[in-house]
Amino acid sequence: MQVYRDMDSHYGYFGIEWMSPVRVFQAYQADPTLYTKTEAQRFAEGNARVDGSEFVRETVRSAYVQADAAFFHNRLRFLSGVRFEHTHDEGQGGLNDADAVWQRAADGSYIRNAAGLRVRKPEAGAANSYAQFLLTRKLRASFSDRTYSGYYPSAHLTFNVTENFVARAAWAKTYGRPNFTDIIPRTVATAADLDDDDPDPVTGRGTLNIRNPTLRPWTADNFDLSFEYYTPQGGLLSAGVFRKDIANFFGDSARIADSALLNELGLDPRYLGWNVLTKFNAGDARITGAEFNARHSLRILGRFGAPFTVFANATYLDLDGGPRAAFTSFVPKSGNWGATFSNQRVSVTARWNYRGMDRRAPQAVFGPEGYGYYKERITLDVNATYQLTRRLSLAASVNNLLNEPQTLLRYGPETPAYARQFQETEYGIQLSLGLRGTF
């Protein structure tokens, strides 16, 4: 660099002679041989290009019918309806045929050397070379085109038991779509090094690690029952229970490919007897839970309590899932509580947030029951507003005021308590300050 030489780098050093990207490019244009890539770099760059070039188009058409009615002088209200959705997905992704590097005879068997090892094709080059990439990786060579549809009805009842007491009941059928990263096609094919006289190996004739473009959305029947009581002083007390019966949840699995599975996944018949690793609609589950919410003014304590309002809510979940259902980031206990102070010009809210133990991905090194967990933690957020004029106010917020760290645990049933902590991360305190206007 010429212009910025001897300037402060803001890393605690002066006079660093930074490289100029403009002059580097000029030098490259004058003499391209100054800069070259190794075979490993070209191989990695090619793989990244194939893996990063994906396409998906999702078209959703829907229609719904809804009706509501009131009975008993509007004390009982009923709302119901049904929604129809039709989804069409088209996708393109990369293909990795690792088996393409080996020479084969006319009957399809591997050509082997005197030591019995498979012989590479001359055009395949060395292992992990750019020549191998050109032979084994194909840009957007995996395709998918699928549709699915369904009806999703619901019904809701609201009954005013008294002027201050409300009961609610509901049922709804819902669904969850698979993520794009699960349905954009990508296939990695690796043939096993088998003896030619082994017609039916137990472990499969090879491994297909693929995304599943035929993955269907999971569906759920949701049942909710709740009660709300409004106090004469303007407070709210509510409690509820719910249940979600989930069908066809997503799960990771490995299967030996038969004709039915190949047809389901749209795979070539030559993969018959291969080991297929992918996501399937593999699991059913039931989530039951309860929640509680309370908010009330302290006006009943007199003049000193009038500016304060306290609140608290909590949620408890219980999961009963099939062994192959992939439930991650399931938090069974959560809640928050706090208080708000408010007068004519100033409003301040302090909220403590509790997030229970969060189970993450399996950790096989700790055994079949080993998992990663985010440890439970409590954080404090504070929001404040000061009214400058009738239309203009100053607003400030602080997230995680005490800078509570996030702790990652990794352990199994046999891991001692002192060895469970893997990482502790501090994200700092997030501050914001601004003006808010109403015009």
C-alpha cells in the first residue's frame, strides 16, 4: 500500500506495510504465472463450487374456508375452518460419484492389480487431485420434482363463564415443511471394495449419502385448553394445558436399498443392495405441556405500589418420541418474570429470562446416550423509556445486563460431573439507544 503506509492499524501497531489488492491484481494481469494454485486448492475450490451451486423453487397454492358463530347472548363463540395447501418443489444439486475413479471390466467387475487392489483410471489422476474432481463431481446433476398437498382443519371455542372468567378450547391440524437443505438433491456415492464373487454382502454393496427430496412434511393434531381470569384491579391470571400428537417427524436412518426404496427416492436400479444414509419420515411423537401466566398491578399496596406492575410466566414440556425422531434443541422448562415501573414520564421494565437445559446433537464419543447440551441459564434484560415531549421519547434497552455466559456441556451417563463442561462463551452486553416519535 502506498497511501495508507505508516497509518495506525488499530491493532496496537503502527507502520504495517499492508498489501494493496489493486497492485496485486495489476501484477497478476502483467504476469499470471506469479500466482498459482496447488492441486489440493483446486480440488477444494471445485468441491466448494459444486456444493455451493444449488437451486430450489417452491410453489404453494392454498385456499381456505372460515366461519364463526355466537350463542347464548354471545357468551359462547365458535370459530372453525379448513385450509387446503398444494406444494410443488423443484430442486437441483451436486452429484459426487466417488466410484467413477476405478477401472471396470466389460462385465462391470473391478480391474485389479497383482496385489488384488482396484486400479484407478489414468484420467482420474492422484487421489484428491483436480483430475479426480473433474471425473467424480458434477454440477447440478441431481434433480428432484415432487408435490404434496393436504387439508388442515381447526375449531376454536371461547366461553365467557362470568364477566371476568374466560375458558378456551381448541383443536387444529397443522404441519411442518422440511428445510430446503434437506430436500435440495445432493448425492455422494461410494462403492464398497468387494470381491467379485460376493453377490449379497451384509453391509451393502456401497454407500449412498443423499438428501431426501421426497421427504414429506410432518403433521400434528394440536389440542389446547386454557382459562383466563381478569381481576377487578386490571390484572390477568391464566393457565393452560396442551397436547401435540406429531406424525411422520423427521429422523436420520440407514437402510439397505430394495426396489421399493429406490422407487421412493427416485434412484437408479444399479444401487440395489447399497446402504442408503438419509433422512426419512421416521418418527412419531407426543408433546404434552402446561403454561402459566400472571400480570398484576401493585396498586393494592397504596400510593407507593401504584407505579409498579409485576409479571411471571412459565412453560413446561414433556416429550415422548419414537427412537428415530430427530428432536434437537428441545427445551422442557422455560419462563420469565419481572416488574415494570411507570409514571407520567418514565417507564422501566426489568425481565429475568430462564431457559432450561437444551439438548443438542449426539456425541458418539461419550457412548450411545452421549449428547451435547446448552446448560440452563438466567439472563436479565432491561428496557427504559423517557418521555421528552408529547410526541417524542428516548428509548434504551440492555440485553443480558449481567453478561451471563452460555455454557456448552458434552457428556454421557458415565461422564463425571467435573468433565462435562466443554466450552463457555461470553457474548457481551447488547445496548441500544434511540429516539421514538409519534406523528
